[in-house]
Amino acid sequence: MEEPQAPSTVVSSEWENILAKIQSFSLSPPTILVCGGKHVGKSTFCRFLLNSLLKQFSKVLFMETDIGRSEFTPYGCVSLNLVSQHVSGLPYTHLQPPIRSHFIGASTPKEDPEFYLENIKCLLKFKESNKELDKYPLIINTQGWVTDIGYDCLLEISKMSNPNFILYIQNKLHYLQKLCTDLSPEQAPDIDTQCKKRGCTS
């Protein structure tokens, strides 16, 4: 009796186009910041991006800043993970020890955004001080809170990490356009008009 086959994943042409741009980035392994509102597919896209980059690189760095819905560690932590294997399924199926982690003790940075951002800054400094990590791309997953204090945190993370790509997944591009306006000209990426239908932009 044959074993049932797992259903194949259907990927949109917009995601494929974005992936092609990232994979063709030749200056150095890229830093990609993924942002957007709640329940828009950030986690799914991050897994797609991670698995795709693992075909090109032996390992991929994954920085978790969504303390309410972590991918590789328990909730309430910001962490830096070095991933070498394909991931699928819900987060609890692929938990792993991070190479660096800081306990925030909350599911949202609302009560102490300064403490939250300072710990993310520490993770970025740790990554910068370990030159052997420079050969791996970095995916930064962010929280789904993109208004008010949540937006302020997202802007600061963007400034601190200086990503090569900002991917915004949402039905509307309002916050991405505001983010690109608030970043310095050197930090703000171009808005890719072909991805506006799904609000997924690099």
C-alpha cells in the first residue's frame, strides 16, 4: 500500500518574483526584513523564503522579533537562530536552540518598547561581532502590530538592521510607503509595483 503524498505548496508568482530578486542579489548574503499586519501570511512567507534560501546557502540566519508568535523558540523571546534544515508545519514541530536569545517576558512590546528594542540591538551587535556569520543571509521576522508603538518599533528595527530588502505583506501599502518615507534615502528600498496586488513588496 502506497503512503499518502503530502500536498504540494502553491506559491504565487509575486512570491516567486521576489525570491528571484533576492537570490540574484550579488553584493553579499542579503538581509531581508519581513513585516505586515496580523494574519496576512508573514510566517508562511518566512518559511517559504527560508526553505528557498537553503537551496542556495548551507545555512540561513533567522532573527525572531515577533515575541508573541515565535518560529523556533518559546514565546516571549527575541532570538537569533542558525537554520540548516528545511522547515514545515507549525512552529512547535521545529523548535531548536538559538545561537543567541534574550527573554522579554511578554507577548508584546507595548509595556516596555525600549527594553524590547535594546535586546534586538544586542542580537544585531552579536551578529556583527561574529564575522563567520557574514556568509549567511539573514531573515528578520517582525510582529504583526504595525500601528502606533508597533510601527515605531518596526521603524527602529529597520534602521538598526539596515536591510537590503523590506518585504511588506498586507492588503494595503500605506504603512510600507510611510516606512520608506521615514527611513533615510540610503535605507529605503524601491517599491516594486508588480507586487502591489498582494501588497507584498521589496
